[in-house]
Amino acid sequence: MNEYKLPVGEVIETGIDFLVEHLSFITKASAEVVETLLGAMESGLLLIPIPVFIVLVGACVWFLTKERKLTLGSALGLALIWNMGLWTATVSTIALVLVATLCAIAIGVPLGICAAISKGTYKVVMPVLDVMQTMPAFVYLIPAIPFFGLGKTAAIFSTVIFSMPPAIRFTCLGIRQIPAELVECSTAFGATRMQRLYKLDLPLAAPTIMAGINQTVMLALSMVVIASMIGAKGLGGEVWKAIQRLQMGRGFEAGIAIVIVAMILDRVLQKLGTRKEN
């Protein structure tokens, strides 16, 4: 035992224990609310007949992208998931990813705007993002359990923390890359800071922000698989059960389903980002 070892772990553990002791009643109550809302969302999606759901997804993909191959591929991919008997798990994963992504965007984009506008905020936020993006994903599961307990709320919490950095970074980058000439021109015409933000900064930074949202969705999907160890269920749960039972075929089927969902979301978001840029 090294007598000169700094008590880094002990300090972190003491801090987490203190927060859990004084805040756990709030987080546990919020966990019940989130579980109820997420369950209602899943139940609502599962009430839609599967063929109708596939047709609706195909129609949305066509409306957003106007690409026949992508629309047909999305419909066939979802039909394959249905055929493999993974529809319920897929709907559960989609609901969890949607909730986690919306939370990450709702927190990340405003933080990115603040970091782009304020140098002080930028200097504070960027080192924190460096730590968040280099921290192993499994570490985010540790504080989620004492605060929220095992279940989907803990999975959403860890997924939001893990997937939020790209939304912050890309939003900040997109705004900071706007040409100085345009900024000076808007100022010369008497635009206020808020007017410049909504009429110049955000429209021009939209493609970069969409790229960040795309990365956030992909990270959320990857984290959902890891979060299956603390009760996320869904496709990640199927992968985890396959690992525990050495069911290689079932594990690959769940992995293929995750890939299909990821490809549909990725291609649609990429197309939206390209349209924004044009």
C-alpha cells in the first residue's frame, strides 16, 4: 500500500455518498415518473400495428429525405427486425434513445450557445467535455445506480451524460466559425445580440449543429447497449442476455437490429444536415 497515495477515489466516493444521502429522495421520485412516462410511450408505440408502424416510418423517411432507396431500405430493415422477433425490444430501445437524445439536445445545444458567446463559459466547459469524452463509458453507470436505482431511468441518465458532449462541441464550433465579416455587418445594421443569434448564428451553424445531433444519437445508441447491465432492457438487454447464455446467434440478431436502427437514424439526420447546408 502506497502511503503517499492521494485519496482521489475516497474524495469522489464521499462526494457521491453525500449527494445520494441528501438528494436520493428526489432522484428516486423522478425515476418513478420517468419510468411511468417511458412505459406509456412504449405502450403507445406498441399499440400501433407493426405493418402500419413500418409504413409510417417509411413515409416519414421519404418525406424527410425524398430518397427511394433509403425509404425502401428502412422498411425492409424494420420488416427484418419484426421477422427476427425483436420488435418489442426495438421499440423499447427507440423510446429510450429518443428520450435520452431529446434531453441531451435540450441541455447540450444551449450550453454550446453559451460557450460560443461567452469566453468564460468556453474555458470552463471545454476541459469538462475533454474529461467526459475520454472517460470510459462504464464509469457513467456507477453514479446512476445509487441516484436512480436499477432500471431505465438510470440508463437514460448515463446515456444523456455520455452522449451530450458532441451536441455542445458542434454547436459551439458552428457558431464560432461564422465569418467575422457577417458578424460585423449584422452589428453595423443595428442587430442586437439575440437578433444576431436567431437570424444569423443559428441558421448558418445549423449544418454543424445537425452533425452534432447525429453524433449524439449514435452515442446514445451505443450507450444503450452498455446500459443494459443496469436495467435498460431493449436490444441492449437482448445482447446482454445472449452474452450471459452464450447464444451467439441471438446476440448477432440483436446487434443487426441495433445496426438497422442506427443506419436509419444516421442517414436521415445526414440528409437533413445536407439540406440545411444547401
